[in-house]
Amino acid sequence: PPSHPSCSGARSMVNAGYSDKDGKPFPLMGPLSSLGQGGVGVELFFRLQQWLFVLFGLSFVVSIAPLVNNIQTRSAEGVGPIATMTTGFRDTGEFDFGVALEVTLWQTLPWLIITVMFLCFTYFLSYEQRMVAQNVDYNFVTSADFAVEVRGFKSDVADHKQEEKDLAKFFGQFGPIAHLAVGYRCADYVKLLNQWRVLAREHEERVVDSQDALARGEVDASLEEIEGKMLDLETQMRALRSGGLESTGAVFLVYETEQGRGTCLKAMNQAWWKKLMVKLGLEKCVPGFAPVPVYKGEVLTVKPAPEPSDVIWENLEVEPHQVRLRTARTLAMITVLVLLTAALLVLVNNEKEVQVANIQSEFPTEPNRVFLYQQGVAVAAAGIITVLNLVIKYLVIWVTRFEMHDTRTDLEESVFIKLSIAYVINQSLILLVVSSAFSQGKDWFDRGGTFEEAFFVCLINVVAPEAGKVFRVDIWFNKYIMTRFADSAAKKNYYLTPPEAPIGEFHANLVKTVALALIYGPGSPIIFLLCAVTMLVSYAASKLALLRVFRPPPVIGEDLFMRFRVMMGPLVLVSLGVQAWIAGAYWVPLVLVGFIVWCVYVVVPNETFPCLRKYVDLESADTDGETFTKTPGLIKYACPIAQAPPSVHEMQKSTVTEAVVLEEGAPPTEGDVELQGGVKGPLPPAAPGEASLWSVVRYLVPFAAPPPEPPAPPAAPAADDPVTSDRVPQLISMKCPANAGPGAHILVRHPEGRLITVIVPADTTPGKMFQVSI
């Protein structure tokens, strides 16, 4: 009924963005350090955008000299304002020392400085990653700070409880263990569990919608049908559990202290050759060989564990080769779309060549017609690339869900890698390949050429992806269209619940921008400025989206940031190859110098520098001596099939906001009175020999409920209570409402006029008369 509290309003039960400990949303202008609640990766993502903004800005400053030189060199060619800002130097086939010196000073030397800046930037990212991670670990304590993930053990014990004891005993040598959770095969169980939850939500909606009918004693056949389906699912889930638990070879161990976790990681993560010697039984042949701990003859793989909310338990049973096979299928689909982009660009360029020739023959004295047409084609090509990037994005996000990754972070990481590769090829390299096929590079720098198309691609990149973060069509459609057709509060909440933030997609957009800057920036320095503006817009749009539009993702670690940092090196190498390909012989010497610098970067690891080494200090653990069991708010790891299955009867004990309904046939009185829960309504008069009642619904499912625990005896009345001190107990008869059941609390009107609460007896069903002593 409309008066039911759950039917009022249309607010989502799951709010967008992060909230503080008081439930208030984080302010948009708040410090980035507060976002450490979402994990190290969230704060690193926003700081990365700040650092890229500075890097692109510095690159543009370094490129001011080439930009001025380009404008001075090309202004007399009449190629238009955008093409004027691209380099005019090409390989003419003849070496000229004066031109070579000018190209070196004004073009290639600034580009070499920018290349070195980008390579040094990756070292800077390593340092900042270390600092941010330390600060976040110090300020925020999570379950993963105490946990490790173990892979590769083979269960040879039929009793899974005994297996857990054996694991606890083995890993207990590194420190006291708070708890452990073995990953069991549970894909079928989780499917049944999800179906049960859907029916439970449907049942809740039906109970809310039929409150009036239930209060009148009517029987709702649809509720009984739903309950029957839920009971069938419960039976199937119990059958799966009784059939025995099969381990997936994964276990999550939570140590009482972080020092124990660190000791375990250090002891178990030995060099690969040590593990091989143990596997071959050759460890005794080496004097002083430090033994690798072995569990039942197996050398286990141990790594830091993800957060409990990050684990997808039903995917732990999927073999790695199956994940790789599904990943290969996704890459094949992406390849088809990339080839489609190339084919469309070939058609556009082919049509451009034909139309330009026709316009030149029809209007030989009007070159502006050709220029306008070429520029229009450049905009169209940029639009084609942007639209197909959008198609690729949705395809990758949808298909990657079926790859069966065992954590949500791995899922986002897979999305990030695929989108990054697709964006770099589809948005940056395809233009060069198509242009080379049609013109052998002769019009790359001219009006309507490759670099002008790249300029419009960058211009669209400033707006389109960032607007898509904030103005989500699916969210608006659900909020303003689908909620109008929702017939219950539960459905409204479903439509109003925001989607989870696609953090992998956000990182891929950064890779796309870096690729555009590195590949096209040296030939058209204005692109560096556009990329800097893109980072500024991306920072604002991403923060608004993450704090106000999307639901927070799982706790994000450093993996995505590290993947981004690793991609910087190959992107610089691609930039070197592109410049050597399109810029001519005058660039070759410094391109070779840049390649040598890149090789030095690859050979010299980050750990060479003390300030960039991974922080592993067991004596100064970031939890500052706190223990897992005494730290409030920490979540335990729990495999679904190892937990007790849900039950309709248990759900009946779940309290909801109290709803007061009037029994059929009780005439209202004048005025409203306030009842339990703050609900107001007319109070019916007392009928002779039977109390009129208001029933307070406390159970979601008031049917076939098992008797609850007996309530505590009521407190003795005060001696000075004029109502109860001298009152003689009497019995009254009343009928159990259809929306009540054993243990339900019923508000009744005492014959003397006051309201009292009675409890429905354990053996009473809806519609049955019972007596209570008042």
C-alpha cells in the first residue's frame, strides 16, 4: 500500500561514490588521500592524471621551438592553420648539411628530450607508487593486509575440515593464523544461490504489493509458488553440499599480524631455480642451501591476497588455459573490428582521392573547395575511429565477463590490456598504415592528411570519452524511464542502483592519450597541448563519475597502475619506430640515439635505485602492530558453498520497517493515533469478546515459519502502576491475521482502551483463533 515506508520515494539503496565513516559522500574537492579507502589504485589513478598533465605540459613547452619553426616553414605553403603546425621536413633523397643542422636543432633534438622525459617519467611513477602505497597502507587497514593467497596444493583428505587443519599447521610456522578459507568448486552452487536471491527479491516485492490482501485473510497463490521454488533451490543446494566439497587448489590464509603475512611471503617466494631444485630433489647437493618449505611434497605458490569482496569464488575452479582460450577469442573479435576500421578508412581515403581529383578538374581556380573537402574528410575519419572505439569498448567489456577471471581486479586488468591495445592500434597506428598505403607518406602533413586527422581525433578525445563517464545513457534511461514502470520499491531500487565504476576502462583511456601524444606529438606539437587539456578534463570527469555517478569498484590495488607503467616503455619504442618511418633521413641519427636510451631503460631495472625498491620491511609493518581479530570492520574470506545455505525460514526472521494494517471489518474511529514505528492511522473500536487489532509485520515471509526462540519474560510491573498492579488477568480470543505467523508481534486494543503487544503462539497459523492472557 502507498502508506508502506518501503513504497515511499524512489531512492536507491546503493548510493554512488565513496562515503566516510558517517555515511556522508566524499566532497568533490576533498583531498585525494581520502580516496585511499578504495585502495591504492584509486588514489594512484587520480595522481597519474595530475602527473600526465604536467608531463604533457612540459612536452609542449619543449615543443614550442619546433612549433614556431613549423609555422614559419609551412605558412607560405597555404596548407591551412592546422597543417601549418605540423613539421614540413621530409626526406628529399639528397643530403643537405644546412637542412640537417636545422632539422636537428629545431625538430629532432626537442623530440629526443621529450623521449628521455617520458622514460624518466616511468621511474618517477615507480617512486610515487611506492610513496602513495605506503601512505595508503598506513592510513587504511584492510583484510588483505593480513592475508596471502596460496595456489597449487592438492587435497588428498576426504574430510575438508582435516585439510584445513593441515594447512593451518603448515602455514602456522610463520605466525599465528586468524582464519583460513579454502576455495571449493562452487559454480553450480552459486548459480542456484543467485536464482534463490532473485526469487527472494521477487517474494519481498510481492509481500509489499499484497499487504492489504494478506491483512484481509486472503491467500496469495503467487507467494506460495515462489516459496515452493525457493524450497526446491534450497534442496538442490543442500544436495550439492552433502555430495562432498572438492578443492580448487586455492586457499586464503589470514594471519593475526601483518608481520606473519610478510614472513610467509618471504619464505615461500623463493627464486625459481631453488623451487626447481626442490622439485628435482637436488637441494641436498648444494652446501648451505636454504630449504624451501614444502607442503605434502608440493612447492606451493604464495602471493598477496586480494580483498574478500574482490574474489569471484565460482571462477577459482577454471583452469588457466581455459581463461587464455577465452581471452584469445576476445582478441580475435577485437582484431575483426580493427580490420573493419582499416577497411572503412581505406574506403574514405579512396573516395577522398576520387573527389579531390574531380573538384580540382571542375574548379581549378578555387583551391579552397579542395581544402574544405579534405578537412571534412579528416573530421569524418576521426568520427569513424571514435565510433568504432566505442563499439570495441562495449564488446570488450561484455565478452571479458565470460573469460572467468577469479577476481574482479583481474577482470578489470584484462579489460584494460585489451582496450589499451585496441585503442593504440585502432586510433593511432591505423591512420599511419592507411595513409602509407594510399600516398606513401606524401600528404601526411598536408591539409586533410594523417596529422590533421590525428588532430581531430585528439580534439574528439578531449570531449567524447570524458562526457561518457558523467552522462551515462543507461543510468538516465533507468532513472527516468524504467522507474516509471516499476511497481514496487525493490524494482525502483534495482533501476536506481548505479553500475560499478569501470576502472579498467578509465586506465585504458589514459593509455590512448599517451599513445596519441607520443606518436603524433613530435610531428604536430599542438597535440601535446591537446593531450594536456585532455588530462585536465579527465581528472574532473573521472572524479565526478567515481564520487557521484558510479558505484565504488572493489578495493583496487597497484596492479592496473603497474600495467600502465609497463606499457610506457613499448609506447616510447613505437614512437621511435614511427618517427624513423615518417620523418625522413634527417631524423635517423637521433632516432638511433633514442633507441639506445630506450635499451638502457629496459636493461636497468627500477630496483637499481634505492628509492625505487619495493617496500618490504617486516619490522615496520604498516598496520602498526594491529591484529586482525581486534581490528573492527574487517571482512573474512568465505567460500559460498562452505557456508550454510540460505533458508526461507531464516529469511522470515529478518525484520523490516514495521507496517501497520487494519483488520477487515473493523470500522475506523475519528482521528489518528500514533502506533509503533511512528505510523499513524485510525484506531478501531473494541468488539465484544474479541479485541480489534493492528498487526505489526516483522517478517518478510510470514508463512510456515518455524517457532522462533521463546521471548524473554516481560519485566515485572511497577508497584505503583495503576493499570497492572491490581488487574485480574483475563483471556480474550482473537484471529491470527493472514500477514502474521508464529512469533509475530500483534498490536491489540485492550478493552480498557490502551494498546498492548501480544505474541502469536508457536502452533498458530494465519486465520486460526487463539487466546491470550491480558
